[in-house]
Amino acid sequence: MPTLHWIGKEKVINHHLDVPFKVLEHSYGFDNGKQSDKETNSGNKIIHGDNLEALKALLPEYEGKIKCIYIDPPYNTGNEGWVYNDNVNDPKFKKWLHSVVGKEGEDLSRHDKWLCMMYPRLVLLKKLLSDDGSIWVSMDDSESHRLRIILDEIFGENKFIACNIWQKRYSRENRQAIGDTHEFIYVYAMNPDKFKIQRNKLPLGAKQLKVYKNLNNDPNGAWRATSFSAQGFRPNQMYEIVSPKTGKKFTPPEGSCWKKIESEYFKLFEDNLIYFGKDGNAMPQRIQYLKDIEGIAPWTWWPHEEVGHTDESRKEIQKIFGSQTIFDTPKPVRLIERIVHIACNKGDTILDSFAGSSTTAHAVLNLNKQDNGNRKFILIEMEDYAETISAERIKRVIKGYGETEGKDGSFDYYELGQPMFIEEGVLNEAVGLEKIRQYVFYTETKTALIELKHKDNDTFLGKHNQTAYYFNYESEKVTTLNHDFLATMKTKAEQYVIYADNCLLTKDYMTKNHIIFKKIPRDITRF
């Protein structure tokens, strides 16, 4: 498969492994229109901090669990007046870029810089997606062709689902030779065979409904007749059909065959699902009842009449805040609603790591209100407006604004906190023992630690795949794995992994009793 090369790629292709793991520090919860210090535990999160570090911070709890990711990354148009939605010259990014690619950073073109920024973030986003999950990425012509190549490289060319065209403008742009009216939304699935389109969430339009009628008072309701022939030649689908009313015989039209083999045709016939016209002389057709229609497969062309346009989204933000924000081209809520409709069930989690004005969370709250769903959102925003715009918008959506009724919802706001390790690989005790325990259990099992009541000692982390894990750690003294410690262990398992500062057990004894000793902090995995 062809791959894309750029200056600095060799420095960032595995950069996600060098990113320090930082903990999430809870700032406040927002529930029922009120803000407090308590966590809502709603599953909805807004995180302020660098999105590369924040994505890594989410791994212990969410690796392989996110059903849908939508991102609207910087478009890299080359304009010097960029805001964050179109900004790779941000001072925070420049500092990160310099530390990653070193002296080469001064020689990079803006396209090299953009690719250096995007690649490690996409790698971590892939780790967070569930086996049946999908990622949706907005982009315009500025980086579209380069984006497609690195998405193929990271997710796999065979994971590509579609490139949707969104009509973002409804009026002509006469300042350009050819008016810019569209953007792209690239879709990749972790497992295309498991990527199920939620067609039942896409209602039929008025024009489509008109073709369903009940001309004969059918007890099954309105229906329409669809063609029973298909293009191509398949020998087992070339047979004669006889009209039961007139005895007229039919064969497939030239260049076609029937849609089903003969045995399947007779099943449809017995179920009264074949129609020969009012007089029985028409070419056989398949009856399709409106009640059986789940919906329609979406096209890759998304016109503004169906999903909104940029002017609509700007007016929505003005309605919420009373004035226009710093965002020149925010996405309309209806656009993100369509993505969530297609990609998610009612209880799934949606992640947006370039949150901006929080359109994604707004869309999730709208849909939950419409169908009584319980979808969750996770937003990450690195800029200082994470609180004043990203979070504030969701507060107002929940409480209601203008004549718009409030939506049920709550969320927790987090800051990106301290690193798990400090100089020379020493554990950072300032993050707290609880978060250290969570980190260690995740590195061992790739699953989140759920603290449950148990009869074991306080160092017990949990049991996973017949292995019991213990983390014997105290900040004020050296801990030791010895026979006295073993006597306090209550969990029965096929194998034991025990962390401590020292070990006084012999190798033979540990081998015989299926014990693995790991030294703190040396043997704690960094990822």
C-alpha cells in the first residue's frame, strides 16, 4: 500500500509512546442546571488540556470502548489569522512540535507540521475505538488528500467506508473562480463487517412516503411495488415465472436476471409478496410494506437542506451566547446529529477530541431528548475557551436558552493533571494512590480497575483471567514481598502478580506457587 512521507514523520510515528501519562483532575460537576464540586458520574466529560495527552489519559478507562469518534481538526488553510479550528501556529503546538522533531522544526512546511500534529493523535484515537466503532473526520481541500493517505496507513485501506460530501454553503461564492461550497467527512470503521448503519434512525422523506399507498385495503397497510429483476446474468436466477391470474409467462428482461433464486421466489409468492399488476399481466414485482421499512441508506451527498450549513450554525451560536464567538465556520448541530444517528445506538459513547464550540455534545443532548436515549459524550479542548465556550454552551443547552427548551443532561469538567512519573522514572505520589492503582491494573490487563468490596488485603487490585494482582506500595516506607505478606492474601487464582519494593522469596518458591514479583517503580509498564 502506498504511504505518505514528510519531514519529521520518523520522529512522530511512535511519538504516542513517549507522551507522558497524565491523570485527569476533576474540577466540577454540572447536574440539573447546577454546578458543584461533586462528580456527577454521568459518563459525560469535558476535558481541558492538550488533546494528545488527554487521549492517552482516557486509555485506562476507555480503550476499545468508544463507539463513535467525530473530529473537526485544524484545516491548515494557510491563513495567518487562524483561530484554533484552523490553527497549527498555536504557541502550545509550536512548543510541542519543537520538542518532537528538534531542529528540523524550523524547516518544516505547514503541511509537514500538520501531519506531525495529526499522526500521533489518530494513532491514539484508533486505540480508543471499539471493535464495531467508527471514526468520522471533517476536512476541506487543504489537507484532504494527505489526510486520506494517513487514515489508510493508520486504520487500514480496507477499513474505509465512505467520503461524505457536506454542502456547507447555500449561496454562490463569486469572489473565487469556482465557488467553494463543500467539505468532506471521511469515515473508517474498525471492522467494516460489524459496522451497522442505524437505518431505522433515518426517517423517510415526504417525497419517499408518497410512493407508499394502500390501493386494495391491504390489512398490512401502505405498500409499493419494486422491481424483481436485477442487472447481470446468474444461471440460477434465470427461470420462468407464471402469473397465477392470467397464466402469462415471464422471463427476466434482456441483460437481467431475477433478484432471487426460484425457491426464494416461491417463498415470497406464498407470502403474497409478489405483484403482477391490477390485471395480472404486468411483469412480476416485489411488494414492500411501509411498516417493514427501517429507513434508507444515507447517500454520500449531504445537502444543506438536510443537515444544515455554516450560516445556520453561526446563528445557532449567536442565539446561545447573544453574539458571535471566535469560530468562523462552526458545524451545524444537524450535521453531527446525522453522524450520531448513523453510527451509534442509544447507549453508546461519542468522543470529540477537537471540541471547539461543543457542537458534538449539543447534538448528543438533542438526540437523547428526542428518543429518550442515554448516549454519552467526551469532549477534549486544549484552548482557554474550554470553560468559557465549550463547557458554557453545554450548560446553556441543558438549562435552555432564549425560546429553546432545556435538555436533560449533566457532565463533569476535568483539567489535565500531573504526570504519573517524574524525573528518572519515579512514581509521582502527588497523583494519589487511587490513580496509581488504576494505572498499574490497566497496564497489566488493558481493562479499567473497578474498586469493589472484597475480603482480601488492601493491596489487592483485582482478578483478571485467573490472575490476581496486588500492589504493595506505601509512600513512607519500603514494602517487601515475603511469607508474612503472602499470609494476608485471600484470593484464589492460578497465578499471582505482586508489586513491591523488595522480594525475599526464592525463585524456586515463586515458580512452584505461580508468583511473579514486580519491583516498584522499575517494572511498572510505561505505554
